[in-house]
Amino acid sequence: MILGIDVGGTHTDAALLEDFEVKKKVKVKTNQEDILSSLLEATSSIFASLDPKRLRRIVLSTTISTNAIVQNKIRRVGLIIARGPGIPPSLLPFPEDTYLLSAYMNHRGFEVVPLDEKEVEEAVSRFIEAGIEHLGVVGKFCTRNPAHELAIAKLIGGRFKHVSLGHKLSGRLNFRRRIATTYLNAAISSLYRRFALAVMNFVRDLGVSAPVYILKADGGTIGIEESIQFPCQTILSGPAASIMGVLALSRGNSDAIALDIGGTTTDIAVFADGVPLLEGFGVKIGGLKTLIRGLRTRSIGAGGDSRIKWQDGKIAIGPEREGDAAALGGPYPTPTDAMVWLGLIKIGDRDKAGAAIYTLAREAGLSVDEMARKMLDTTLEKICEAVKEFVNEINNEPVYTIHELLEGRKIRPTNLYLVGGPSEGLAEPLGKMLGCTPHLLPHAEVANAIGAALARTTTELTLLADTEKRTLTIAEEGETMYIPPRTKIDDIITLGKERLKERAKRMGAKEDELEIEVLEEQEFNMVRGFDTIGKNIRVKLQIKPGLIAGYNSEKGIR
Amino acid sequence: MRKTGLVFFPAFDWAIAPDHPEREERLLYTQDQVFEEGLLDFDNIVEFKPKIAKEEDVKRVHICVPDVSSVVTESHMISAGGAITAAEKVLSGEVDNAFALVRPPGHHAMRVVHGARGFCNINIEAIMIEYIRRHYGHKRIAIVDTDCHHGDGTQDIYWHDPDTLFISMHQDGRTLYPGSGFVDEFGGPNALGTTINIPLPPRTSDEGFLYVLDHVVLPILDEFQPDLIINSAGQDNHYTDPITNMRFSAHGYALLNDKLCPDIAVLEGGYSIEHALPYVNVGIILAMAGFDYSDIREPDYDPEALRQSAEITAYIETLAEAIYRKWQDRKNIKDVGRIVNGYIKRRKRIYYDTDGIVEFQEESVRVCDSCGGLVLIESRADTGYHIYAICVPGRSCAACRAEGEYIFESTPKFKYNYVYFQDREKDVFLVK
Ligand SMILES: [Zn+2]
Ligand SMILES: [Zn+2]
């Protein structure tokens, strides 16, 4: 049996599954002040009739990290930065509590200026004096050579509560994002650690010995103990849970759109051959662009409860939500009211919906029917337009080879999956407008919990072999090793796959879910003068977001 | 701050040959540096996917022998398309300026194309410029070529065009390929002074480049008053470039770009792919976007070691003065060549070093006060092709057009493999 729990902003959902059948679902209100109590409330009825020994795994998606960042409940962080030439310090994020070193590496990972230990000591004493307990260390091109970051960590020793190193958090190139990512990781580390330990205790007290996982922004899971090192990866796990829920509850492997139509917003995700798409570099949170792997979503400020106004002879939807729909006692007309009035959904009081729509209809000189139609059409158009723009953006992503430019795969969605309250009334027309077959999903009310429950462990690995230097660097592992000059790209891929498997297992993956995908494989002859001096081989591997072994996309979830 | 468009297309799967300077690896480290600096995350730097140029875009500029598809590959059409995309973003107002960081380059490709020369098959700036004029109306355009090699292809294409100012600063042709670009190359009889060459001595450093920029290029631009400034942004003046002998730095390139303030920059050459290009390109992007580029510096940069000699400084000062004086005096130049039946003829022998082809060309221009003048070209290459081309210029006068049309009709086909008629004004291209 598997238990999935999603601690969302308003509700906490739990779903208990056995052989991909939903045995029990629970929905309670979330207490933001005390997430653990919400956990307890959501799971108590489940555990009342469940032998904890029968649980195979528990997966939790939580807003704790997201909230900490968005609500600015984070710790002060000292940053030690080795930046080298390039963009000026004024264009780096975080001017305060930042110490710039003179050491740096170049793009090939050669050390240009060695580390000056005195500078590190000065930074450390300055931060200690300022009462800073959390530290981030980031070097430009540290993914090409982590030596400076590792040496700095060694010098710092145990003098701080937490030290985050840039290269451990992502193998991708983007110094500014790496700084932001490292900063966030350090800033929420104490808060997250406390939370994770509390969850571990809570589960142990229930008598559960099964492994506990946390859902990450990329829709994959990570063992809770491992996650303590990488708290930043647990941000945005709610939206990720929703997308993984759609993945579990829908069937087939098509190009598809998933819409999570909520009260305030509509979240859009895209699947290519049934696999949810990831952000190119990383997700954005609290105004910061990061290197945190995350599912690619687009959110628009139009949901079932968005306030509708009549403005300049036109309907204006959202982005604000001023309460429930009028049909449910709310103050203003909303898309939900239009659907209620037109008989597309049956909730609340149709007369109240009509009365609210009437206020707009009178202003516009239309009948209530006409206005309700207009409200619905505008809502549909707004969602439709956002979906098309999003798909268009994905299809127009820059590529860097002639092959990709000419033969590049385009997303052409054929299916539309909808979850969320108002989706019932919008599914048919949206499907028509987008040229997709619409599907309302079963168990949609606990889709997030189901998504979390069934998500597999994901991870990625970035390898760069430079046969002139005779080194192979594995960025995320902070490893540099010798390779013979005749190394070939296939050797690197083989080695990378082994290392990725080890890493995934360390993160909590089971042997049967290690489905590896080669994201990038490039090999360049390095020519200087008229001689080929070596090869520059670049390989990126991942275990892509997906569902645990045993899930059958034909059968889906019962 | 300015909004800058970036068309980045490194063509990681294309090379002239595996060990040729123009190879897959060329923009690899530039990509690394651009990505690592996070330049694409700034709201005012936007990346665009290149479009693919069409045959008609090429035919507006070139006479490809025997036809377009025989002398270009997809890579050339993408490179030219990338330049077009950059221009479209600027002219539509989506961005303030744009940089087409694309390869392969194009500034050695002349009007008639029998093959590749100087790593270039088709002239991507010229294709872009004629695309602009076709789709956005006629413009006065200045091209400033800062590649280390003389932009002989661009010069050839605009030699007779009084509305296109071509300025090339490059290593003296006596010391470097293609061996041209001297001060006396000053434009055709109908376009005197709209070709300006600034041949700089080997080992010229930042100081020298910026001196001619300040004392020749900018003052001439000021007087020419172009609607658009295009920078052929070759990067082989760099002190680490393996195939040239100059001492320009990444910071110098950024400063030059900042002063020149081009509407569109297009990458040309530059083969110090590891030690120069990453820094030069980041510098140019920062400068175009209006960001502080004072921290752009190569790891091994040593201004003292790179300083140019006093002799070079003195030589450049004299050279700059002579060129500027010649420009100011351009309207008084009387001797434009021997006029025979209203035409002035020049003969050229063109060597296609990349493909090993030799071409003999006889080009006549109709002396005309009202337009750039009808151009007639007879070209014979050792590939066996013998062709004749009639080129009606943009904004042509009625007389030049009528004469061109008549000549096309009356030229006997049997004498040549092909007879081409190219009308830039009406965007017509005919072959017989
Ligand atoms: Zn060049
Ligand atoms: Zn004329």
C-alpha cells in the first residue's frame, strides 16, 4: 500500500492506494501555522484502520519551502562568491552579505587565479561577527571544476550551521541562477530540516517503517533524509503533485495539455508523449530565477472564483479573487456563476448567480443570458489563448544544431486533461477550441495526493570529458577524475549511467524505476592550430519524471 | 538600458572540414560563457530562434552560379536567416538593437558566387540589408566591418551603391588575406566615397582601433546620416587570434561597440574560440544591452604587453587624417576611370581559397547621375561556367532599367551557360 499526502495552501489531501486502486481518500483544511497537525488530521482516519506494516511507501508534497520563500520567512545568508571577469557585481543578485573572492576558474575548468585562504578567513570572520549562521559558496564555472568550492568548505569546517555549495545543487551553467539557488537552499535549510525531522518522528511514532519521500518541483521524489541537504528542491511541490496526478489519472502517452482550474488561477502544463515537460534552466520563485529543476508550468490569473468586471465595454477577468462565487454566497460575479446560470454545473444557488450577473448585464445593456454567455466565452478565450501561447513558446525554443532546427520535434496536443472545481463546465468547449479530446479525471479531488503517491525518484547528472586535460567532471557529484586520452562518448555515457543509478538509489530510487534518458550527448573535436588536441564530450543524463514501476498507463488508476 | 535581441545559432553540427577554423567547436565556449553569465535571464536581453532564409532572399543580392542550391547548404540559409531575424526584431520595434551570433560568416562573399571564399558562401549582411529594404522600405545604411580581414565581398556588393556606406577597418592587405582593402578603394564612379577602407598595421592595439573609430568612422557616419548602422562584428582582431596579427582586446571590442552603437551586429570571423570569443561576445552583448562591461577581461589580459609601438600610433594618426581628408574631398574627385559608351569597366581575378576556384570577371557600370547605375558582369570560372549578369540597382532610374531590360532580352543565350537578370528595385530575378 502507498500513501500520498499533499499539504496544499487551503486543503490537505491524502490518498491510500493498493495495486493502483484508490482505497481511501481524505480532504481536510490545512492549518498553515501547524502543518504537522494537518498531516495528523488527514492521516488519522486512514491509520485508524490500517496496519502500518502494510505500507510500502509514503510520499509527501508540502508547501513548507515555497511558503518560507514567498512569505520571506527565511534566514540571513552569507555568500562567498568566486566570480571572475564578466558581468559586474552590480548585476549579481544579493549585494548584501556577499564576499567576493579574487579566485576563479575559466570555462574549461582551468584555475586562473588560485584561492587565497586569507580572503576566505576574512569572509568567515565578517559573517560570524554579523551573526550569520547560514552560508552559501558559489564559484563561476564551479560545475567545470569544484575545487575552489570544496576547498572553501574545508576551510570553513563546522563554524556555521549550514553551508550550501553551488555545484551540488545543479550541473547547469548559469552563475546568477546558481547564486540564487544556493542562497535559497541555505536560507530555508534550518526551517526545512526541523520540518523533515518532525515528519520522520511523526511517521516513526505511527509505527511505519516504510520509506518516506518528499515530492520535488520536478515531479520526482527524494528520500526525506537526503532532502535535508537539498531543501530548495522541495519548493513548488504542490503544482508538481497536481501534474503527476494528471499523469497517473489520465491514460496513454500522447502530447497533451493539463489544466488545473482552481479558484484564483488556472495552471497549465504540457506533456510530450505523456511525459511532463521541465523548465529549461530551472524554476522561478519569489522573483528569483533559479537552477532548481522543475516542471514547466504557466499560471494565469483566471479561475472559477476570479472576479469579473465590465470595463471599457469589455469583460475583465481577475486576477483578483474576492471570495467565493456569488452562487455560493460570494460578493461578485465570477466564471463559476456564469456556468451555474447556463446550467453547465450544478452547485450553489442559481438565483444568486443570476442576481450577480444582472449587475453587469445592466451596466452593459445586455440580458442576463447574454452576459452569462459573454462571461463564459471570455473565460474560455483567456484560458485558450494562454495555452496556445505556452505551446507556441515551447515549440519556438531556440535550438543550436541544424538538425534540431530542421527536424525539431513540435508539440501537437491531442488530449486535454482537466482537474479542479470549474473544469466540468469548461471541458467540452475548451476541448473544441484547442482541438483536443477533453477528459475529466476520476478522483480529481485528490489528484495531488495520488500524484505524489505514485511519483518515482528523479535526478540528473552532468558529465564533461575533456580528453586534452584528461579529466572527467561529474558536476553534481563534485567529482573530477582521470580519463585516458582515447575515451569515447559511449564510454562516458556508460559510466554516467552507472553513476546516475548510484545517485538515484542514494536519493531513494528502487532498482526497477531506473529508467535513464540521455538528455544531451555532444562530442566536439578540439582543434588548436592544425592539430586535433582532444575531444570535448558533454553528456547529460536523467531519470525523467514519471510513475513508479508497475503502473500501467492502459489501465490507469481505479 | 536597451532591449537587445540575440539570435544565437552556433550550428554545433556543421563544419567546413573537421579541422577547419570554421568548425563545430567554434562557438562552444562562447555558449558556455553566455550561459554561465546568465545573460539570457535579463528582461532586456531576449533570445530569438533564427528563421531560414529563402532563395529569393539570396537572389536579391547574389548571382549564384549555376543556382542558389548549388552553392549554399542549410547552414548558410540559417546563418543568413539569423541575420534577417535580428533585423526584423529591430525594425518591428520589438527590440532596440540585435546581435546575430551566427555562423558560418559571409563578408567575403561577392555579388557573383561560384563557391566559397574566405570561409564564406553567401553574404549574410547584404542578404539582411536587401531584405530590410524589400520589407521595410528603402533605407540609408552604413556597414562598419570590424573583422580583421578586409570585407571584400561586402565591398564588391555595395561598390556602386551610393545609399550604402561600407567602412572596413582591418589588418593591412599587404600582410593578410584577402590582400585588398587599401585607401584608394573608394567606391565606384557613381558612389565615390561610400566605400571607406582603413588598413591598419599588424600589432595595432585597442588604442589604434579606437583612434580610427573616433577620428574616421564616427565623423563619417555623422555626415552620412544613415538610417541604420550594421556592424560586421568579426572578432579576429583579438590578440590571441591564430590566423591574424592584431592586438585588440575583449574590452576594446565592447567599448568599440558601445561607441558605434550599431542597430544590428552580425558575427563574422574570429577563431580564437577559447581565449577570445567567450569574452568578446559577452562584452558585445553587455555593451549592446547598455550594461556595465568594465569587468570584461580575458584571463591572460596584460595591457602593457599589448601596447602598440609609438611608430604604429604615429602611422595610424597620419593614416586616419589622410582617409578623413579624402572623404571630405570626395565630391571633387574628377578621375573616375575611362568612360566607353557611357560605361566604366573594371576587371577582376577572384580566387575562391576555400573551394580552390579561380574566376575572371569583367564588370561594367553605366555612369549615371540619377542612380547607382546598371551593372553588367561577364564572369568565367575554371569550373567551366561562363555567365553574364545584368543587375538593375535598387532605386534605379528609368534609363538604367530600360537599358538593363533591353540588354537581357538581346543578349544571345548561346554565348553563355546562363544569362541572369537581377532587379533589386522590383525584386525580379530571371535566368535564361
Ligand atoms: Zn576575418
Ligand atoms: Zn541610373
